Amino acid sequence: MEQDKAYLNAAAEAVYRQLEENPGMSIPVDPDVAEHMGAFSDEAMSEADALEGATGEQEEV
């Protein structure tokens, strides 16, 4: 686990350096590295939202 984090940090640093040296250049990034860098956000439904939808109960707005 610690090795994975070290790898992801090193790979992210390499991407940042490439971007600084070549602004505007398209740089391919491994999906795991991109996720580590915050490229993807988790917009999944929470367990409470899923249960609420399954039971048909809704909060008043």
C-alpha cells in the first residue's frame, strides 16, 4: 500500500513537471494516477439515498 502511494505520488509529480515544461501539451495519464490527482469525483448515491429511494420515503424540501 505504501509503495502504491509512493508510485502514485512520483507519477503525479512527473505529470506536473511535464505540464510545467510544456504548457498546453496533451499528456497521457494512467487512470489510477489521474484518480490520485483528483481527476475523478465520486458522485455515487449514498446508502441512505438508495434506501430512501427503495422505500419510497422522501424528505420534504
